[in-house]
Amino acid sequence: MWNVLLSFSGLLALIQLLFLPFFPESPPYLLLQKGDKAGCLKAMKQLWGEGNYHTEFDDMMKEKAVTKGIKIMNVLEVLKEPSVYPQLSTMLLLLLSLQFCGLSATANLQESIIPYVSLGVAISELVSVIFCSSIIDRFGRRILLWGGYLLMALILVLLETSLLLGDQFLWMRYCSVVLIFLFLIAYGIGP
């Protein structure tokens, strides 16, 4: 019943994807990253209802003034910064724990290949985190969520197909493994 379980997560992703256009962008993102004051105030009204949000807006403007001279670091600069080592080690432990999630068991592979698939799962998660952290400021969270959910939905359809055809064509099992890796990368980039 793995196919039903995977389909359920795809259904939840589809529901979230359908509702995503109705949510505004984050007000701090609009103001601090994009410099869109009107969009920030509009998003605040959409999120919190009608009201006077000048205090919150002023706080964000102060934060913008404080961070104006601060350079946004790229991935390599962050990795070289010693103050982020505790957070980085926590993130790596979480990523490495994904190899125990059981997703690699869905491909119905030989036991001798499963350790390599588990290693591939961990590498896929690491690649997605590095890739996402390097593009999130350029595209914003909404586009990454949209793209991630769309890719996840497409990959789950292809994965379901490859699982159904896995008994007829042995090479389809390896396609399932590749699709699992792609699913994890899409998940890491989006949601």
C-alpha cells in the first residue's frame, strides 16, 4: 500500500498548491527584500485585517535601516562563518536522518542497492538545501513553493506509474529511485 501512502502526500501537496495563490507574500519580505512599501501595507491588511499597522511598519523600516549596510552572504560565505556551525550541524543531522524515512523501500530494489539509495537520499536533501538557499532571495518563497509543489505533484504521478510498471520492466525500478531523489530535491526547494 506504499502507492496509496505516497498518493496521499501528493493529494495534500495539491490542496496546498491550489490555495497558495490566495495568500499574500510576507510583509517583511516585500519591504526588506523588494522595497515595496505599498505591497507590504497591502499584505499586512490581507493577513491581519483592517487596522492601523503603522507601528509594525515603522519597526520593519527601522530593521531595514539597520540592515541597509549589511551584505547578504552567499552559501559559501555562510559555510565559512563559525557562528552558524551549531545551526548547520543541526540541519545536517536532520538531513541525514531522512535516509531512515523508508522512501527508498518503495522502489522495490535488491537489498544490496538500498544503502546506496539511502546515501542518495541524503545527498539529494543536501543538494536541495544548498540550491534553495542560493536562489530563495532571487525568486522569493512563493515561487519556490509553487515550483516545488508542481514538481512534487508531477514526480509523484511519474513515481506511481513507475511503481505500477516495476514488475513488468526491471529498469523501471531504477527510474523509481531517480524519481525519489528528484522528489526529495523538489521538496527541499519548495515546501
